[in-house]
Amino acid sequence: MTVTSQPGAAESNASASGPSGPAAETVPPALRFEEVSVGFKNHIAVRGVTLEVPARQVTTLVGPSGCGKTTLLRAVNRMHDHLDGQVEGRVLLGDLDVYGAGTRAELVRSRVGMVFQRPNPFPTMSIFDNVVSGLRFAGIRKKPVLKEAAELALRQAALWDLVEHRLHQPAVRLSGGQQQRLCIARALAVQPEVLLMDEPCSALDPIATAKVEQLITRLAHEVTVVLVTHNMFQAARVSDHVAVLLMGEDRVGELVEAGPAAKVLHSPDDPRTMEYVSGRVG
Amino acid sequence: MKRRAAVAALALVVPLALGTSIAVGQDRPAARVADASGKDITLDGAGANSIEPFFSAVFYNYHKQYPNVTINYSPAGSSVGVSDIQQDTVAFGDSEIPMAAKDLAKAKGTVLQIPVDLGGVAISYNVPGAPKGLRLDGSTLAAIYEGVITNWDSPALAQATGVSNLPNLRIVPVHRADSSGPSWDLDEYLIQNSSSWVSKTGTTDPSKTWPLTSVGVGEQLNSGVATYIAQTPGAVGYVEYGYSLEAGFTDASIRNKVGDYVAPSSTSIDAAGLQAAGKLSASNFNIIDEPGAGTYPLANFSWTLLYQKQSNANTGLALQRLFTYVITTGQLQAAKLGYAPLPLSVVALSKATLAKVENSAGQLLAT
Amino acid sequence: MPAVHWGSSSTRLLLQGRQGQRRGRAYRPAYLVGAAVFGAVVIAVVVSIATGSAQAFAHYGLSFVWSGTWSPTTGQYATGILVVGTVVTTGAAMLLATPIGLGAAVALSELVPRKVAAAASTFVELLAAVPSIVVGLWALLVLSPMFARHVEPFLRSLPVLGGAFSGPAYGPSILLAAVVLAIMTLPTLVALSRTALRGVPVEDREAALALGATRWQVVRKVVLPTARPGIGAAVTLALGRAMGEAIAVALVIGNRPALPHSLIAPGATLGSAIVNQFAEAQPGLGTSSVIALGAVLLVLTVAVNIVGQMLRRAGASAGPMAPLPVGAPGGAVLTIEAPAQSVGKAASSGRAIAAPHSAEGSLPRRLVSGAVGEVACVVALVAAIAPLIALGWYTVARAWPALSFGFLVHPVVPFGVSGGGISTAIAGTARTVGLALVMAAPAGLLTALFLYERPGRLPAALRFSADVLSGVPSIIIGIFAFEVVVRPMHHPSTFAGALALAVLMLPIMVRASEEAIRSVPVDLQEAGAALGAARSRVVRSVVLRGSLPGLISGNLLALARVTGETAPLLFTLASPALAMSLLIYTNGTEPFPSVQQEAWATAFVLLAAVLALSAIARGAAWTLTRRAR
């Protein structure tokens, strides 16, 4: 990451948070964590997180590796279910209790999109099939509907002009950055309320990273974004809100501080945040 | 680290050691009881499969009596027996059908062909409620194997057998899938007794491979045919009489040359041998459908093949002694295993042929 | 050949001095010789079959291959009909085995709890070692009557499908042979397919899950399509194995060399015809014709195996999709679009799709169809394993009364003599297999080292031929040993049998050893080399020692595989009393209860030996690997 790119990105950040800022005051949170702990067979990864994620804004989880940011993120759409992960506390998606009795994981996930660290388009599918795969999973078969949704999602992911004429080529022929934007389009196609992004740029080069970051800030007009990153520059560039997770003395991740990005990153209340942020930034 | 190495070494070495030690153990000298010649000797033979039960029993007892003589018989098939003798790679061969002149011409000297056992082929059936000794003649048997008669209660069968209450059950004709003496025997009998069989198969030359495979089921070896008959109601097939006897099968009575219906037994098979005895020779070996009341029509000799001139006199003597035992004392076991003891005149023929064995100088070896 | 050293200090070994260096000079020639031996074996197999069948092809011309004339006395074996029979029988077997095997693999890889899956997978892999003669015998004695009485009449009575099952219900039939082949190939099919399914990256599964897919949808839409090349390879390799199976098929197919008009009619395959006709073929042209059947079978199976191996390689390289490097065509030209006005418009119309709503509405249906699919897979898993469990139970039940200490230590005696046992057969099997191991192990290890040391086309070709050779039917290897040993020496022998088994073992050993050697981390070797050790010394003290568990388990698995072989010994050993598998073959088909019982007791001993060898192989690899860590 070049330092020169920072001012520009910061500008776009400011412009992004500007209009959506006031909206956050009035709209109820898209996502709420209440005393959430996630544990695996023989250890607890993250403990006692209580956090509100404002709708239509970018909320970033930052912290050193191993502090449980990804674990917390994956708790939102129940991605620990198939790995024997235990989630305690409540996660509320709108007014849906994600871990409530009778709540199906499939239903939660159809309202939450996710983008992973490495681009992971389905290798056997074409670009088009990848984008509409979520809709097909949901049982939508009508070609016109799928086509419209694909175009919309690809436009949202700033990929449409690039792939318009090769929608039926294998997705894996795209470059890494394009693949990642395809994955974003795929996640957007199901019209999620919340988009979870787990270090989406960690496998990308700087140019592709810049594109994705630009996308993120723009997407926040449409959808609530929860981003995980260990890159403080990135957090500064794209976030409206920042939540800092750090490891406690027993090596269990805890939420230390959360709030508007400018405040948390420049004048945090908690000394531990200060230490972490200044260590990274300074 | 050492222990790991040891375990590893052990894992590699144990199967090997096991193999070698057992291999060595195999060759341990047996307790010596002197044969007349006294020396250790091994006789290798190869040939017909259907004589294997008889040979293995006789050779086993012979070795028990004379531990210095070890006999390895490889039941690889009659043709192997013939070709091995032609190439002089075995001490003796065995064939269901003796070598013809053109085969003998390829041999490396005069080959003596000695009848060593007399066997019969039973037509066995598994039909619940059917009587023993169901009467079958050549054309009926052919019709069954041609797939013309397909049910046990068919009128044609009732007429031929004289039994009218056979069950309504599909006939499953079983034949040998491999080449074999019994196939040759039955084929020859059907060729002699059914014109439709000849026209269906298109030849009057009997074949060791069953000629009409499009009907019924083919099974391997006597054992396969016998097992199939045993487990399949409605099945009818041909097996060495010994198998039928041991398995307790119901056998058909087969119409012979003079119109008698005869069931297989040591006596009736022996009768076939007796009919042939006077004129029997390696070139006139066929004893299918011999005349005479009480003669079973599906009978055959098995022939042992060995060179008249034996370059090693010890081997020659040992062979002479072994097969003298086979055609005399060994015949007692024949009856137990379902073969018929050789008729005395045939024993005489065998003895006379065995007596011709010579050493390399052309002198007769005395028994 | 480089000896494997078992010192306690690798440094001491590395710096052992001049003597070691002198021996080190033999390293390169040694592995070159090993590779040469392996190459020679591959060529010898092909050449022996070619020369053995030359007379038949010279006499009948190439039309021998599609001839429909069955006349064994003149050496005409209706090759065309046998080819059709082979294709129909093995095709039917694969139609049966593929859905069951795939379902079972899905169940093992995706559905059942991980601990159960691990145990069940090991069990399935052990089942792959069950000798085919035991399966064939069980089918002959148990399945065949059952088919004649119940299965075939039932199929015949079906409304529409019945047409494919017309004619008398004999028991032995193309259908029964296909079922037997399916049972026999299922363990391999399940194990290979499961490996292919497990190879689908977790990222792909999670991507689908995160989109709201049900577990079943993940399987159907993502895992199965991604694993398709691997699954294709598994099916093709199983097909190759089914094509080459001779003895078990000959026992249950009814041996009718005619064009099949019904699936329950008896039929014949190339393999079954070879088993039936080889021994009694007319010397000369007849024998050559049977070998020509082998040549045709060889070409068929090699073709199938080449396809299978190519699919397998395609599947392996497809694996997790690496993104194209930056700067790849189309990768660098990025145009950042301004958020177009149309987006908002499309977005509003997009809302009408209401995907989450649709997801909720379709969920019950999706869950039900998922449950149906998952239950079907678990049923398939049971169906894949159940026949072999039934077989095991039957073996134990029938063997039990005959098993005694005396049975193990007394020699085989002829029928009618009492007090016999199977010690000669146990010894014969141990001797033949042991000799085969001695012949194959050094060449196998050296060839593996060659493949490891040398880059380029020759090793790649050798590796490929090892994979293809491992799919060559064992009966053809039997003919090979007959041609190169039994025919010139004019007598069957332990050596001939051992040679056949050694050729069967060799490709398995080569590939398993190479894999084991490659599993040694490169940095360990570099550490050795950095200490100034010669290449040969690094190989001996680092590579070979590090790969020891893999080497041992690979060799033991090869050993287990050939211990139960019957077909290659049929024409090469002097007597059925000289191998357990042959004894089972000859005695098991006898109609006499006492003899059958002994055959089953023999089968029990053989089964125990083979399973023990495979289990030890896995166990050894496991403990040694664990201790090495």
C-alpha cells in the first residue's frame, strides 16, 4: 500500500460517510450483538461482544490476528454451524434472532451476503451462473428474473462492462481482483440486508484493492457492510464506524471500543485502543 | 528412533522370513522307507483335469508307501499333457483322448499310451419328485440340449421317459464351460444317436468344447456343473460319475446301442470297458455307446503317456513301478472315487504296454 | 542399491566418511538400473502378449477382433461377441455401482459425523482388499440361487423394464456378473470418489453455504460438479478393473458366448473365456488365439485406464482454483465506472425479486428434497457395504466348524482322505508372495527414486505407465508369466507364480514409494545438503528414513493386494494345493459340503491374512508417522 494513495481514499471516505451519516441516527441498527461469545471444542475465541451495527454504513472490525474478528463475523451468518462452533448470547438481524429456536441457518444466510479472504467463485460455473447461484439456491428459475438480477449485481460490483459479453465464460478465467468483485456481485444478487466482508483484499494487489475499497464505500448506500481487516489504512479509508477487538490476558478476544471511525481511530477512549491504533498508524 | 527402525525392519522382514522358512521346511526329507530302487526320485506329470481326483488319491497313497518317490501332477489339461510329452518336459502325461498319429509324429520318440482308469459320464438331474433312472435316449437328450424340449412336464418328455407326472418346471441344461473329456463323450454319443444334433452343430467330429452354448448355462469343471445342478431345481447336466455318486445325484438311464436303458454304476461302466477290451488300443480308444445289455453308453478310458525309451533308467523303472501300482492296487481306490476298476483284459493291455519301457540302450527294463 | 541405514544420529551418518562416499557413487547407477528394470517389465508384458498372439492374428487377420464365430477346436473364440459381452456386463456393473458408490462417497464425505466417517472410510478401504475369488464364490453359492428364484423372476415381471429381463431365470447371468462386479469395485469406487469430494476446497463449500444453500444444495450444485473429473476417474478406473476380472465372472455369468438379448441371459466376457479356454486350448493356434483374446482385453483395459488416469490428473490439477496472476489477459485493464444512474433504477426493480422472501418460501421444499437426497446417500452407503458384510458373515459362519489348529498345520490331502489341512497352501502362498516381494521391492524402490530424482519426459512416461500397468488385468499378467517362464521351462513353478505377482505389485510399489518419498519436506533435505552431505547420503539418511512409514505401508498394501490373487496363479502354479486362493477356487465350487466347508475355512484364513496385512500397513504408517513427529 502506497502512502500517496491515502489522501485520495480518505477523501472518498469522507464523502461516503457524509450523506449516510445522518441517516444512521434515525434508522434502527441492522445488526445487534448481545453478549456474544464464540467457542470451539477446547477454546473460546471471542467473548462477551455487545455491538450495534448501523444500517447502510460501513462498520469495520479491526484488531491483531487471532483476536476473533473473523470468528465474530462468521457468527452473523452461522458459518460456525458446520465446524462445531458454539455461539452464546444473541445475534439479532433486524428483529430476527439468528440463533433463536426455529431459525434456519439457510434463511439467515439468504438475508446476509458474505465475501471471503480469497476470491472463491465456483470453479465449474460460468460468470453468469456464479452471480445468480444464490438466487438459484433460493429456488428462482425464471430466466428473465435471473438475467435482470445478474446485470444489477454486476453493475453494483462495477463488473458489468467488463463481462457483459462473456457472461458464459468460466468464472475462473477472470483475474484475481475481478474474481473478488464477481464474488461481491454474487453476494449482492440475493439482495442481502447485510454484507459481511472478511478481509476481502488480503489476496489482491494494490490496484485491485483500490477498486474493491471504492466499491465498499459505494455499496454502503444500498446495504449494511461489516468489514474485517487488519489493515488500519484500509479501515481509515472505508469505515463509517470502527470496532476494535483485542486479545485479553487469557488470549480470548474482546471488544474494546466501538464508535465513529474518526473518533476511534484518532482519539479513542480506551488506552489499549490508543496503544494499538497508534502502534499501527504511527 | 531405534524402536521405530526395529518395527520397520520387522514389518519388511517377517513375511519374507516366513516365506523362506516355510519354503525350506517344504523340502525336508521325509522319513526314509526304501523303495526297491531306494533312491530319492521326483516324477513330474501333467495332463487331464478330470483324472486329478483319482491320481491325487493314488499318488498320495503311493508316496505314503514309498516316501522316496514324489509325484507332482499338474492337472493343466489334456492338451498340456500331450504337448509336454511331445517336448519331453515331463516324465509322464495324461490325456482323456490318446494321441493321434499326427500328434505322435511330433514326439521325440515312441510314446507308450497306457489306459489307467475307466470312467463314465452321468446325466444327473435335480427334479423334485422325479423318479431315479429317468429314461433318456439320444434324440431326447439332444432335444433338451438343443432347447427344443424346455419343460419337464412336456408331452415329448413324458413319452420318451414313460413318466407322465413330472413337475411343471423349466429344464435348465448345464454344460461344461471349459474344454473337457465329458463334453467330448456326450457330444460323441449325441452325434451317434441324433441326426438333429449333427445338423444343429454342423459336424460329426466330437469336440471337447461344448458345441451348442446358446442353450442353458455353462459352468466350469465337473465341480461347477455339479454345484449348479445341486442348487438349481430343474437342472440337468453331465458330470464324471464319481461326482454324481459322491454328491448323491439322481442319474438318468441312458439308452445304449442295443436299446437297453442303463444307469451309470461301476458295473455298467465296467461293462463298457469289457466290451471294448479285446479291441482296445490307442488308435481305437472310443468306447462311447458300446453294444451289449447292461452296458453304459457314456464311458471312457484315461490314457497315461510316457516315452518307451527312458534316458534315465531310474526314472524309467520308477515310472514302470508307479503305473503298475496305478493299474493294479490303485484300481481299488478307483471304485471308491466313482471310477470303474479297469477290466482285467485292459489291465493286461496296460501291463504289456508298460513292459515295453526301455533304457537308452534299447534294453527292456525289468519290473 | 542403497541400503537403508538405521542409525540414531543422522549427523554421524551424514559425515560417515570415505567408505560411504564410495558407496554413494553407486546411487545414480542403481536407480537408473531400477528404472530400466521397470521399463523392461512394462515392455516385456506387452511384447509377450503380442508375440503370443501373433500366430492367431497371422492366421485370421485383424478380423479376429470382431469375429462372431465360436469354434474353439479351430481356435476361433468369437472375439467380437466377447467384446460386446465384456462391454455390456461391465457397463451394467458401472450403471449399478456408480450411483451407489457416489451416494456412499457423498455420505462419507459430507453427511455422516466426522468420527463415523473416518472409521467407515477405513473400513471401506479394507474391503477393497477382499480377494475377488471369495466374492465370486459367495456369489456362486448364495447369490446365484437367490437370483434364479427371486430376483430374476421379479425383474422379469416388471411392467416396462421387464423387457430387458426376458427369458428363463437361470441364476448365472450377465446381470449377476454385473452385480458381482459392482460389489467388487464399489470399495475402490467409494474410496476414490470420497478423495475427489474431499478435495473440493472448503472455500467453495462456504461460498455456497453463505448464499443460503442447504447442505444438499452445496453437495449437488458445488461439490459434485467440482469433483467431477475425480469422480470420472474413479468410475473409469473401476470400469477398468471390472473389465479385467476373469475368474469371479466365469463363475457366475453362465458362459454363453452369444450376443446378449436379455440381461438375465447367460453371457461371456473376454476374461471368462480366457479362464475357460486357456488350459485346454489346442497347442499352437488355439493357445495363440486365447492369448489374442488377452491382447484385445489388454488394449481395452489400457485404453480405459489411460482415460481414467488422464481424468485423475485433470481432477488433481483442477483442485482449488488459484486466481490468475495479475497482468493476465483482461486482468490489468480496469475501468472504474461511476455509479450509474441505472443502478438505482435497477435496484428498485430488483427489490421486486425479493430473494430472501423467495428463499423462505422455497425452504421447506428444499429441505425436504435435501432430506430425501441425504437419506438416499446413506442408503447407498449401506448398500455399498452391506454385501461385503454379508459375505464376511457367511464366510465366518461356514468356516467356523472346519477351523481348528490341525486344519492350519496339516498338509492338503486328496479328496476322500481324512485329516487334511491347508498348511501346504498357506506355505505355498507365503512362498510365492514372499518371492514376489523379494523380486519387486528393490526394483519398485529404485524406480521410485528415479522418478523422484529425474525431471522430464521419461520419468513422466514411466509414472504414467506404472499407473496404467496397475490397471492391467491380473489374468493377462498370468498369461505373461506363463509365456516367459512356464512355456520355456515346460513346467509350472513357484517362480512363475511369483513373477506374475511381482509384476502386479511393481506398479503399486513404485507409485506408493514415490508418493512416500515426495512427502518428505524439502527443507529437511536442504538441511542435509547444507551440512555438506552427498546426494546419495541425503537420500539415504533423510529422504528414505523420512519416508519409511510410507514405504512400508505401500509395500504391505501391494503385498495384501496380491496375496488374494487367483487368476495369475491359475496357469503358473503346479497345483491348486500350492496357494490358498487356488484352493478356494477349486474346492469352493465342489458340490460336497465337507469340501466346501474347507474352502470357506481357507477363505477365512486368506481373508484374515489379507485384512491383517492391510490393517498393519495402515497401522504401521500411522504409528510411525506419529512417532516421527
